[in-house]
Amino acid sequence: MQDNRKTVYWNANILTGADGKTTNIYFNALPKGRYRIVIEGWSENGSLLHSAYSYMNK
């Protein structure tokens, strides 16, 4: 069965440490290939945050 989901993991409550970094772990059962992670949110002062990363599932 093919998995056609656009969103594999969603967490609406990710907080960073004092250094501005965070670690999140999720299970990825998708087939081998390149995948894109998009992170969007707001800072404490209301600024929009956006980052995108790609990774290879081997």
C-alpha cells in the first residue's frame, strides 16, 4: 500500500531551550528517498519563523 500523506509528523507545541535549539524524534516508515522537513511557527515576540531541510531515508 502506498503512503501518500503530505504530513508525516505534526507537533504544535515544540519549545526550544535557552540556546534556541530543540530535538524532536519521530518514526518514519516511508520508503527510501529524499524527504523535506518544513518547520513553521512564531517566536515569543510574534515574529514568523520558517526553516526547511532535506534528508535522505536510506
